[in-house]
Amino acid sequence: MNSARVNLLGFDRNGLREYFAQLGEKPFRADQVMKWIYHQRVTDFTRMTDLGRGLRDKLLEVAAVTPPTTLLDQHSSDGTRKWLLGTDSRNAIEAVYIPEPTRGTLCVSSQVGCGLNCSFCSTATQGFNRNLDASEIIGQVWVAAAALGNVPHQQRRITNVVMMGMGEPLLNFDNVVRAMDVMRDDLGFGLASKRVTLSTAGLVPMIDRLGEVSDVSLAVSLHAPNDELRTELVPLNRKYPIAELLDACARYAARKPRSSITFEYTMMDGVNDHPDHARQLIKLMRRLPGKVNLIPFNPFPGTRYARSKPEVIAAFQTILMQAGVMTMVRRTRGDDIDAACGQLKGQVLDRTRRAAEFRKRIEEGVTHAA
Ligand code: SF4
């Protein structure tokens, strides 16, 4: 693509209308183009037959619809599918599709790598390179939709999107919010807000900011029921300890009366899976409406952690359920193609100094990544 051309995947509806206004075009033309892109999965302006020749020629000159390049498309024996998507000449990210009988969930990345350094996370071992722009985030959904034959409002293969892949989405706030707007727009992928979930390691100020501009579902990577252990697993906890995080979650839930927050809890053998941990977790869950997702840890080369035994996970779940805490155990999917939760790696050209600076900025309370 001519690099001077504007990638229309980077706009939400208002942004695209503004761009079309700059081209001297009416807003409904932008709406027509959105439908072609997201409902018909057409990227070639010459095929957008209701646009008129003049506009098509103009778009061919100044714009393009360019999703990320598919470098690898892997199929698991359980139906899970994983795409390795090139975002530039040296980096790649991963998106995963998990089909279930009643829904299809797409897990999407928000950054190339991640700088938060959670000790049990495969992505963290790759370091951090950069934020994805909005076109690269919505582009993951576009690529999956095209591969799966997804048609919004008609033949939905993607019923849910979770921002739970590589990266911390709240550190790439504007791009993530814009991409989630397209996911929920009727002219985009048309998903209900509760079917789009943002998962965060717990950036308290940004949770509040998200509550001001969006009503997507919120998931929080908790993984431990006390500060000492959580700081070991999720170093960001030093900056935003559990009490502050839960207060922010309560504020978010209060803005969205019908929503409940999901707390992700990765089960690691002998680390956070003792019955005492379950009892501590019950005390936390009394503070706000939420459900707990227990995720059996997915080992990766070089990790010091192991997966909790199935009977330990079952006992942990029982303790929580008996106390009235809604608790699910997530089934491990896509094991044979390294697509299971926490295993996404992509190809990250780690700019080590940049990753260190990034972590320092977070420690200092800067909540926007470059
Ligand atoms: S668990 Fe999430 S926030 Fe933590 S390092 Fe991995 S991708 Fe980043």
C-alpha cells in the first residue's frame, strides 16, 4: 500500500464521517463505506458499487482498507483457531477464536508484547515494543471475520470479543476505545456492549476513565487474594493494590447497573490454590457483585509455575460456590497450537530499553504508553 494513504480501518463512525467531510463528501457516504467494509468484508473501493465513480476514484487515490497480514492460520483439533498477524515488517501479534456451542469468542491483542511483566505470563517474556493503532486492533476482528465468514446481523460466527490477548488495553486507551466502538457499532460488527470485554491488570485511574466513555464489560486479572502474593504475580499491584482496585471496580459497576465484573484467577500449583486463598477471595468478593473465572495455568517453556491439579481446582471452586460466589472453571482450549489463555506470544522485537522506560513510567503513575 502507498504509505501516504489513510487506512480507513482506523476510524470509528464519527471519525470516518469527519474524514469524508474533509473529502467534500456527505456523512452517509462514510456509512455506506463502513457497511461495505464490515458487513460485506470488501476492501476494494472499485467493488463498492453504490458509491459513484467519482468517489471511488478519489478513495483509490487517498485511502485504503488494509487489515494486518496473515502470516499463519492455525487450526486446533478442538476447533480453536489462531492467527499470527504481521503488523509491520518486524513484529507480529496473535488473535484467537474459540468456538463453543452457543457462542464464538475472539480474543484480541492491544499491544505488541506487554511491559507489565506479570511473572506467570508468556507474553511478558517477549517484552514490549509498541501500542497497536486502532486499525491494527479492529483489523484482527476483520481478519477473523473474513476467515470465518462472519456476517454481522445475519451469520454471526463472532458473538463476543475479549480484549485479553497480548498487552494491557488500558495503556493503549484511545485506540482500544475507538476499536471497541467499531465492534459495537451497527455499521461495524454490531455486537452488544456486554459482549465486548476489556480485561485489565488493574490500572485504577484508567478504569475510571473507561467508565466515563464506554459501557463494555470489564474483566480484571486478579490472580491472588492478598497484596503480597498479587504483587509477586502482577507487579502493577505495588502501584494499585487490591483495595484500590476493587474500589475502582465498584465505581465502574455502579455506573453500569446491570453489569457484573469478572475476576480472572489463574490457578497455579502450590502458589495461589490453597483453600485459605479461596477463603480470602470470598472476603474480597463480598465487596462487590462479580464472578470468578478460574483459569488452569497453561505452562510455557521456561516458566517456574505449574498447573494446579484438577481436584484442587474443583475444591477451590466448591469453597467459593458454597459461599455464594459465582465461579466458573475455564476449559483449556487450543493447547495443541499454543492458543490457550496466557500463551500468546506473537513475534515481538523487544526494545529492551523502551520496555524498561515504559515500566518506570507506570511506576511513576503515567498511564499512557507511547
Ligand atoms: S498478564 Fe496481561 S498485563 Fe500481565 S504481562 Fe501478560 S499481557 Fe501484560
